[in-house]
Amino acid sequence: MWFRNVFLKTLRDYRIAIIGWGVGMGLVIVSPMASVAALISTPAQHAALASIAAQFAWNADPVKADTVGGYATFKIGVFAFIACIWPLLAASRMLRGEEDRGSLDVLLSAPRTRLSIALQKVAAMWSALLVIGLISGVIAYLGGRAFKGDFTLADGLMWGLDLALICMIFGGVALLISQFTHERGPAAGATGALLVVFIVVDMVHRVIPGTDWFSRLSPIYYYNLSKPLITSYGTSAGGMLAMLAMAMVLTGAALWLFVRRDVGDAVKVPWLDRMAHPAAPSRSLPVSDWSLRSVYMRSLGMIAVPTFWWTLGFAAFAAWMIVAVRQLADKMNALLAGAQGSPAIAVLKNIGGGSSTELNGLLLGAMFELMPVLLMAFAVTQVNRWSADEDEGRLEIVLSTPQSRAAVLLGRFAALATATVIVGVVTLATAAVAAAIGGVALDGGNLAAATLGMIPLGLLIAAIGYLAAGWLRTAADTGLLSFLLAAWFFISFIGPDLKWPDATLRLSPFYYYGTPLLHGMELANLAVVLGVGAVALTLGSLRFARKDIGV
Amino acid sequence: MTAIIEVEKLTKSYGRRRGIADVSFQVGEGEVFGFLGPNGAGKTTTIRVLMALIRADSGSAKITGLDCWDRSVDIKRSVGSVPGEPSLDGNLTGGQILEYFANLRGGVDQKYLNQLVERLDLDTGRKFRQYSTGNKRKVVLIQAFMHKPRVLILDEPTSGLDPLNQQEFDGMVREAREEGRTVFLSSHVLSEVEKTCTRVGIIREGRLVKIGGVHDLKDIKRYEITILFAQPVPVEAFAQLEGVTDVETLNDGRAVRLAMQGSADAVIKAAAHYPVISLTSYEPSLEDVFLRYYESDGRPAKEVAANVV
């Protein structure tokens, strides 16, 4: 049955992702529901929660944050968009990835039009997203029932549909961009960067008054128009229709270009071509390129472009957060001055202390939660290239030269380590400059700890990825790392609310990262992360030195 | 002749899938050794063990007296190789790829490298992704030859090359032999091995079934000739000729299909007695040859292996 046509075959390929992401996103939305009951047991706590939520509007609209559905919607906030990672990867792989591997040539030799094949693939991805939405919506409903939420099954399903629609949009973006690239990696990377940009554009109107028009430029704005888990807020049919229209336009444009271009080639954009080929390449040898001197330099050359874009994204995000903190700090200071003795103030003082530096650290720290996750995601994308190189046979000729296997692996790791250091240092510099310009008082040492402290986390997940690549193929390795990243974030993000034991919280590297903007970095914690990373890297090198390549 | 490649009872399996079993042979220094076998016979597995990409389950493989697994880095200093399915970074130009591998080898003679590029007429300014199959193969061939290695290990090196470049490749192998270098060349094309090699080993279903001089190929080399005449011809005129092992008549007796082994001289002379419209010769695939040679005579491969010279 599953091999009857392109649609069913593609849907079959997505079966694990459907279950994994459906259940995963369901659990993500249910988890905060479990903790809300403890947070709102008295009227004073109700008020405190609603008041604090209002100060963290950058994350999500603080609507009815003292209800089960409202708190879950608010708490998940921007993190709901991790769901967009799957369609982003799947769509960039859908046509471009198959062209890369040459398998599309075979598929297109079947008596079907290009449009029919591409449409069936898109339909399979959209169907998969709807099933993911359905599964996570049902889990959200069941969670709501378990924790005394007041929303219905229909509300849960509408939340799932809202999520599926935003995923379709980013799938469409990736599919469209992949028509202009020769490989799937840049298409996925550019879409990931756009996802971050759109998240920030949507945040703007929640932090800076009068900027609603600007946030409307982001598709995420239309996702947030619906809050189906908050019964008094409901679903915006207009928002959903707008998202559907965007997804159809983006996907339609991608398919229109696909049926007109050469298979294996990209849509020709003259200025883009000039950027890619600034001068006619020379036939004479040597070409004297800096990036060809060693495995390390070559690896650095390979990741130079993605590192540049990720660094730019990190720097821009850090600068934006400083701007947002300035806006929020003013509101918060007013709150502190005018509501002495309230439970909300007690909570804040407990967490952050009283000075403006500490208050800024508290606000920025909450926003900085995302930064180490993003750096680790960057590391995962680079480890993915390592295992793909082995899977696709690109290591074989390198290993036929007199380079030891350990040297090849460590060369790659060293390049990735260099890239993460660059990201960390540039983020620190940008944040420091933005704070100085914006007049935001921050503890310099703590800011350095927060930005540079991300680096060991990036190295840790990379080392684990290199170790796992010793046994797993690319998709499984990336899947494992993504799962670990989600699980760790889950433990650190939700675990404290659920009063999980310290031993469980210690399983997540984010525990060791701590809250550096408030409390600096503890060297012992840093040593733990680096130590585990070093062990993983050593074991990964040993495994790689002994394994059969390409088997 | 000193053995530069020594393989002894080499065995490698991939779980339930067959790899190679008890493969033993030696290749002398300065020799051009052909490693023949149909697809999936175990040629690439043997080469991947020699190149330390996979580790043998048992047995030993040595190059220049060094164990291929334990001393792989030392061995690779003196080896150039072409993998069976070469894959390289599609974003690099041919020139960048060659420079990269030259650097990984500690530098090469640029003059010789440029000679190879000219000789195979490679445009080094194009990205690997944009190359045709033949041009991709040229890049991989040049990187194998460019450091003038003592041993060349080539897995189906001419696959995808046009006849002119195949000829050029033959010349490169001949020169390597004249310079005293050793070439280990795997192929499933009999005529290619016949042209370039001094000795051959034949592998089938993971076992070495024959090894010996290239002249031994005559024993197994079979081909077909189909001759179309303007009028019917007597089949007896061809059945008893030297080199003919089987005759079949076609087109109401106006054509004959001859199964051949060895020289076609007698057939050509006999055909000349009749008005010939066309003559076509067909070389069967190695798989066909094996099917007929090793199975029709009823001798199992293991038994033949005992005849290893």
C-alpha cells in the first residue's frame, strides 16, 4: 500500500517524524499545565503570576496566565516554534536533497509530470503536519483534562491546527529557498535564520508600543492571533486563513519555479551568481587557497558561511534583547516602586535582588535562556555534516591520504570549536556594545560568563554527536541529538516548576550553565560540562579509529 | 620478485551479507595486477580492507610489509587510490580538490600535477558538482597519481571515462609499470585487464577462483560473432572451425551466430567464401562468462580455487 504512489511513499518516510514530533509537541504544551496548579493556589498567587507574566511579554502575550490554558500558552511562548524545525528540514530535503543524491532523476523518469510528483510530496508533508497537529492537539486536550483546564477537545485541535499552519509556512519558505540553492543545507540554514528573524519581529510589538504594523510582517504574528487553549480568547479564523494563504503562495511559488528550472541546477539570479563567482576561476594550479592547507582549515572553510550567518543572528538577537530589556526594565522599576509588599515583588526580589544591574540581569537572563539552546542547535547542524560526509562516502579519499582517523575527526571538531568560540565572542562584544549604547547597566563579568559560558555547551553536544556518529547514520544521529537537546531543555525549563529532584535537574547541561547573568559562572560547573565533553570526544575518536567506514 | 601486497586468508562479512572469504594472493613490486570479478563479487571489499576503510574479520593484509590496519598512515604515504564510488565536496573546484589532497600528502610536484591535468584535459576551474561523470573520474584519477605513489590501488578506475581518456589512462598505467611502480586494478571488464595487466586474480562470490598470468584469460574469454550473409550458408562450414565452440543459424540459414573462444582468424577466412552483408562481434559480460565457464562445466568455485597458481 505504502509504495502505491509518491504521496504514500513520502508519507511513509515521515512516519517516525509524525509520531515523534506529534507526541513531543503535545508533551511540550502539557508540561507547564502540570505546574500551574501549584503556582495559583491562592488569590494572591493568581495576581502575582499575572503580574510577573506581564513583564515577560517578549515571550508571549500574557493573556489569562493564571489559568491552565493561559499559563501553558504563555509559558511555551516562542519555544512553540521549535516545531518548525522539522518542516524546515523536510522541505529543504524534499526536492533539493533528492536532487543532490540523484534520486530525483530516477523518480522523474517515471511517467508522471514534475508538478504531479512535487505536489504529491508537498501534500504528504502537509498531511504529516496536520497529523502532528492532531496528535499534539489531542495530547493538549488530555493534559488539560488531567490538570483541570477549561478548554475542549475542539480547542486542543485548533491549537494543533494553528501549529500545523505555521509549520506549513516555514516548510514553504524552505522549499522556495531551496529552488535558489544547489544544496539543501544552505536552504535549511537560511530558513532557520528567517525563523529567528520572524520570531524577533513578532516580539517587537509586545515590547515596544505602537509597532504592531511592523510585527504584522512576521507570519508568527498571525499564529499568535489564535490562543485556542484560552477559552475567553479563542481562535482567529482570519489569522489562520492568512497563514494558509501564505503557505499556499510560498509553496506555489516554489513549485512554479521547480517545474521551470533544470533539475540539478538552481534558479538563476544574476546578482546571486556574481556573488557566488566573483571572478572566473583559474585553471592553473596551485590555487593557493587558505582553506585547503589541512583538514582543520578545510573544515573551517566548510563551516565559514553558516558560522557567519549564525554569528550575525546571535549578535542581532543579543542586541535586540538589550533593547527589549531597557523597555521592560522601565516598566519593572515602576512596578517595584509602586507595589511594595506584594507577592510578585517578593518573588522578583528573591530571584534577582534589588539593584538595577540585578534587575536587568534578571530580565536579560530570562531572555538569554534561548541562546545556549540555539548555539547547541548550531553545533547539531555541523555534526550532521560530519555524519553525512561519512554516509555519502566523502571521507574515503581523505582517509586514503596519510592522515590518521583521529586527526581527521579532531580536525573537524577543532574547526567547530573555533566556530562556537567566534559565535560566543562576537555575541559578547555585541551585547556589551549594545548595553553601553543603550545605557543598560549590566555586570560585565556576568555578561561574559553568559555569552562565553555557552561555548562548552556547544562543544558538549558536538562531542556527543561525534561519538554517536560512530554507530548511527546521519538521520538517526541528528534525531538523537535533537531529542537530547529537547529533553535537556525540557528538564531545565519545566523540571524546577514540577519540583523535580536535583539529581534529575543535573542531567541537563543547562543546569551547569545556570543563570550566569545573575550569578556568574561557577568553574566547577564549567569543568563538569567540559569533562563530559572531553570524555565523549575521546570515546568518539576511539570509536572512529576502529570502525568500518561507510558500512 | 618481492611481494609488495600480501593478502593471506582474508575474510570479511557484513553480518549476514557475504563479503570475502579466505582470499589469498600476492602482488609483486612493479607488477600490474588485475582483480577481476562480476559486480558484488568482493573486489571493493578487498580494496577497502587494503585501504584500512574496513577491518578484516580474520586473515592478514600487508602492503610494503606493513599491516594495512595497524600501519595504515605509513602505508598511505606510498599508496594512491581510486575508490569505487568516489564522492567529493561538490562545492570545491577540481583545482581546489587537487590542491587539498596534495596538501594532505605533504605537497606534490606541481609540474607533474599540471602534466596530469593537461594530459586528461581536465578543466580544474569548474566545481566538482558541475562535472560530468567522466570529469569527476579524472579528478579522482589525478589525485591518485599526482604524488607518484609506489603502489596504486584502483577500483574500477575507468568507469565513466570516454575511449580517448581510457587510452590515456592505459598510458599512465604503462608508465607507472615502466617506472617500477605497482598497480592493483580491479575491474569487471575483461578486455581492460587484458590490455593493462601482467597478472590477474578472479574473484567470485567472495572467493578467489583463479589467479595467474594474463594469458590464462584466454581460457575463459569467450565472445560471440554474428554474420549476416546475402544467401543461406551451410552451418557445417563453421561448426568445425578452430575457436568455434557453438553454432546457431538465424534468418532461415542466412545468418550464423558463433560462440567463440580464442582467435577468429579461421572464421573470417571461412566467411569470406560467401557474400557477407554484416559482421558483428559481442563480448559478453563477465557475469555471463562466469555463468558459462564456472557453472556449465559443473565445477564449483571452491574446486577451481584449488587450481590457484
